[in-house]
Amino acid sequence: MAALGLVSARGALSLCFPLRARFKSTGHSHGDATLKERQRQQMARGLPKQKAIAGVKQVIVVASGKGGVGKSTTAVNLALGLAANDSSKAVGLLDADVYGPSVPKLMNLTGNPELTEKNLMRPLVNFGIPCMSMGFLVEETAPVVWRGLMVMSAIEKLLRQVHWGNLDYLIIDMPPGTGDVQLSITQNIPIAGAVIVSTPQDIALVDARRGAEMFRKVNVPVLGLVQNMSVFCCPKCLTKTHIFGADGARKLAASLGVKVLGDVPLHVNIREMSDRGQPVVVSSPESPEAEAYRNIASAVVQRLAEVSGSV
């Protein structure tokens, strides 16, 4: 029985990594090309066909390899920054973090979405940004204790059963990590680009690299990195301290061959305004912190133009 179990385990491994085992020792460029083509065909086989979200021109995902690096705060202020930079552009915000939705708190929104005649959910709106989140559908303190299939079903509903109207940009606040939700979203809808958020700390950068590599594997352009909490400036003596390290995200961006979209300082104003549901881009528009987010929004638009070949 032990031998049978060993054979079964080996068989399972061979099913997971058949091509790698077959071609690993060839060492020929022709073999490598064949391997890559067969891997591409296997990846494509059985994947859902991408279908655009009705009325949405471009989807931008904001992601991080791990939690606690300020991804949701960045996503919210990026959406507001895009709208502030160009009032002619319509921007929406989708909170795809089913287990830990932050958008309702950050955008000061409560209540349940109304339904249209076609049974589609109407986003809740604040600061001119239509928003959708699992946080609107469950009690604020209620944990979402769901298995993978239920989470995938919820993501599908958030993607397909929301009446967004006409949007130039839909910002998706992704959950941290590189799991089922990320794969489901990238495989189901066309994504214009991904923004990776990280602190300069080494432990965060390791996971940020994983996130960037995941998007590359699924052919989503990485627009660049945001170095969050880059520096702390003492409000009394004005001494600048790199609490999480200096320029770690810049070094990672250089090694990945992508751009740094901007730096956001570690500032108490960002934290206080976020906790109040008053993001700094709208509550403190003249502050250096708000300017940092608006500059990042401008860099994102520039990178989208570069990726699409329009510049």
C-alpha cells in the first residue's frame, strides 16, 4: 500500500509538471521553444474566454503580494486622483477583497445596493466615484467564511451583475496574494494594466515580486510599482526617517524592468483621513500627500498610453 501511495504521488506530480520533466535535460533551444509552446497551449486549454465589462473602457487592478502595505488606500486615492486630474473621465472602484473589504470604510459608504429593472446592482457613490464591494452585501462585523467556489461565485457577480454605466477607468482593489481571486479576475476580463503596491521593506518586496511575476504569467501588463510609506518626516524637527528602508521598491522595479509610478510618504494625515472616510485627495487636495497620489494617477495614464501604443 505504501508503494502504491508513492506511485500515486509520483503520478500526480507527473500530471502537474509533465513538460518540465520531459524537456529539462535536453538543453537545446529547439526543445525550449517546443516546451514553451506546449506550456502555452496547456495554459490556454480550458481557460474561460475574456469578456469585457459592459460600459467599461479600461480596467486597472491595484495589487500587492501581501497585506498591510496600503494597497486599498492607494486604490481609493488613485481612483480619486484620476478623476481629479481630468474631470471629463468617469472612474469607478470595485473592491474585490471578499474576505476583508476596505472600500466602504475608506469611501465612507454604507447601505445595500439597489437593483435595476434588469436585476443589476447599482453602485454606491461618494466623491463622484461609483463603488461596489462585498462590504455592502454583508454586515460590517460579519466574517465571510466561504470556500473557494463561493468566493469565485461572488467575484463573478461583482464583475458581471453591477450596472456601472459608462466608465473610462474601473479600478479594482485586489485582495493580497496570488491566489484564486486574482487568477479568476485576470482570466475573465481584459485588464489594461496592473499597479503593484509595496513598502520598501525587504519582506514586502519579496511578495511584491511574486505579484508582478504572476501578472506577467497571465499576460497582464505591469504598469509599475508604487513605493508606499517611503519616508517619515517628523512634524516637529522635520527630520526624514526611512522607517521601512530606502528605495527598496525602486531597486525591485529596476530588477523587474518596470517603472516606479511614484512614492507616497508615511504621513499621519493619510491614516487619519482614511479612518474618517475622507481620502486625502479630496479632504486635503493641496497637501503633498494628495499631490503624490495625483502624480501617480498621471503616471498610470501615461503608462496605459505606452502599453496601448498610443504614444
